[in-house]
Amino acid sequence: MHWADVEADRLDDSILIATGITPSGPIHLGSLREILTGDAIRRAKGDAKLVYIADSIDPLRKVYPFLPENYEQYVGKPLSEIPCPCGDHETYAEHFLAPFLESIHRLGVECGVLHTHEMYAEGEYEEAVRKLILNRKKVKEILTTVTGRTLKDDWYPYNPICGECGKMHAKVTGFSDPYVEYTCRCGYEGKSDIRKAEGKLPWRCDWPARWWILGVDCEPLGKDHAASGGSWDTGKLIVKDIFDRSPPNPVVYEWIQLKGKGAMSSSTGVAIKAEDMLDTVGPEVVRFLLFKYKLQTHIDIEPGLGVLDMVDEYDAWEAGYFDGSLDDDSRRVYELSQVDEIPSRQPFRVPYRHLVNLVQIYEDEEHIWRLVRDEGCTEHDKKLFETRAEQVRYWLNNFAPDMVKFSILESLPKIELSDEEREFLKRYLEEIKPEEDWTPESLHQAVHNAAEETGIKKGKAFRAFYKIFIGESRGPKLGRFLAQLDRDFVIERLEEAVF
Ligand SMILES: [Zn+2]
Ligand SMILES: [Zn+2]
């Protein structure tokens, strides 16, 4: 059984699945694993709800490399109170959330969205904050026992936002319901109303509090939270002891890594933005990438040539779904990967790696379509082709290694061919002229045949073509490349070069 069905089977009916993130930087592909894990379980369960909680009241922790230097002044302020870096969004939090929410919409994720600054402002946390403060000795004991850290005797599970400087680094001095009294590092002494967004719970208390407030039954969590002594360990005790409630069903997932660079993280810049991945391969392939692996498996992403294998694998999987060669678990992976309804027949797919050449050879997309389509193609198939062609262009502009990029020279470049090269190419022309089928295999085989007959080294033989067609010493796989070009054009260009 697929893990989404296994997790769904563990849950009661009409349940709430929660996921969340702090929108402090570009939200990357790695963060999609959490929301998509929740979405897969929601789909498998049928009548479940999924909620995405943006920790918009969290403070800015430092000036990340992607921020202007003058953001130093905002460190310690809530993300919902900091201006957006580009000027187009209402707040800092929105600046990073907006593209992410757009991405999860494209991925077909159905979820409600909550912002913690609004939840605090609307008083939703009031009773939870009160319980935690009144039971702070117990909370403190859980935190120190489980984490091994020491907390001061006068510790409070609450971080007020200073009424003067707007930062979250004040020291709590007392509680007179509903006000938390504090002295700020800036010197200001004030009161924070727990019915408003004038402060927040620290993360380890906020998490169990929201399980109780919202009634969360299931929560996917990254392995950092799940580590021994981590926030899951303290959260499940706090929710039991303070809120008299069972913790949600935890679903732990592994990281997504950028191949050779480690786990994705916005703050280190080792990341691919979720929207970039969607523009490169489309939502179905992204879902597929996450659902074909077990949750405990880390996923390596290689956005260069790795993308070609990724999309090929999806196409092969899809073909297997329709020819009946997939087992039940694999069929489920395909079904969960779909954003819309599962197609009623196998879609016509032009291999991504073929399009990599075609969009570089021909500007006219209609022309490419006429070359690749077959008789049974529908308007829908054409749309799929157009979408993929656009994705390929995006990949070429953003992630493709230079070795796959080329442009066909409009006319024969001024090159000096050696006698050996000339002899070889003449022989090659004889090889291919009578050929009925203009296929990658026959065009490739002809290079070997002509090279053997004329005695030229193979590497040199291949290089001769690249010099003539793209003005480089290397290029795309030759057989397929030539097959994608117009036959008359190839022959004319070669004849012009040798005669
Ligand atoms: Zn912005
Ligand atoms: Zn202050």
C-alpha cells in the first residue's frame, strides 16, 4: 500500500491535517515535501481537511544574504510588520508567501491558509497563552527535562512585542491577566495584551497550542523537529499535560537535497525555489518526484541534466500506467501525481530531451508540432506539447548546462576542413543519401561506417559536424540532432562544406 493510504488508514474520519512554515525567505522545493505529504494523505482520506499555517508573527532572525543591508533595523520584529523587500507586497511575510501559495495552487493542493499574526490578533491564542503562563512551572519542567537545557526561574512561555521598538527581545516581569508585563532591551517598560497580536508563544509552546486551538489530528514534520529532544518530543508532552489532549498523528519526512550540496535551506541559499521547479517540469512531475519515494528516503535533486531523467521517468511511469505494467503501489503514485482528473487515455508526450534540441533548432513552434505529432493527437495533446516546450525553454534559460545549449548557424561558417575531414564527410554523404529512413540510429551508424572506411578518428569525425552546424567543437547527440533537422538542409550544408 502507498504510504498516503497507510497514513490515512490510521486516522479517524473528518480530521484536520496541519502543516506550516515561517515565511522568512524564498520558500524552496524542500518545503513542498511537507505540504504535499499532507495533501496526499488528505486525498487518500477523502473527507479530511488540510490547513497551511504561515508563521507570519515570527521575528526576523538575521539579515539573510538575499536581503538588503538596511534590514538590520528589522531584526527582531515580526515578519508581518516588516516592509516587503520588493515593494509590491504588503509585508515581508507576504512577499515570500505569495509565490509559494501560487505554487501550491498550481500543484492542485487544496488547503486553507492561516496566518499566525491574524490568529493572535483575533484572540484565538488567548486561552492557550493563559494556560501556558499559569502552568509555566510544569511547562518549564517538560522543556528542561526533555531538552537538557536550563531555563531561568523567572522564565515565561511568552515573547512580548515591545510597544516602543517593535522587537521581540523583552524580558517578562509578571502576568496580570490579560497583560504580560515586560521590560524591553530598549528600556521601555510595558504591557502586552494576550488577546491581541502583542506577543507570541515560543515555538515549542506555540506548536502544541495550535494543535489544541485548531484540533489538529495529523501533522507531517521534518526530521529536525522529530529528532530526540526536538520540538515534537516537547510538544506532545505539553499538549497532554497542559491542554489535556492527544498529540496529532506525526508523519515524519526526510529532506530534499540539492545533489552534491546538501539539504535545501533558504538561509544558506542551497535551494531551488518551488516556482522554478514548477516552471521547469510542471506540477505533475513535481508531485511524482515526491510521491514515488518513501517518506524516510531523502530525495536528491539535480536541476541540470537530472531534469531530463526525471521527466523521462515520469513519461515511462505514465506509459506503464496505461499499458497495465505497473503494480498497484506504482499505479497509486501516478494517480496521486495528477493535478486534474486522471486522464482517460494515455496522453501523447514529446520526450523532454528531444524538445531540448527542437526548440533550439526551430523558432516556430507550429513547425515543431507538425514534426512530432502523430495522427491520433488531440487539441489537448497539443496543449501538453506547448506547455512542455515552454518548460524546456525555461530549463535552457535557467538550469541547463552549457554543453546542451547550441544555436544552428544560419550559414556555413568560415572554416578550414582538412583533407581527412573532407574525405570523411564525402563518404558520409554517400552513406546517408540512399537512406530511406532519416532516423537517429541510421544517421549515427553512418558516422561510424564512414569513419572506419576513411580511417579518421571518431572524435574528429563527430567534431566536424559540430563545426559545420553550430560552430562549436562539441554539441548534442549527433544522430538525434541530425534527424531533427531537415534532410535537405543537412545535405546542402554538408555539400557546401566539402565541395
Ligand atoms: Zn515583495
Ligand atoms: Zn523595545
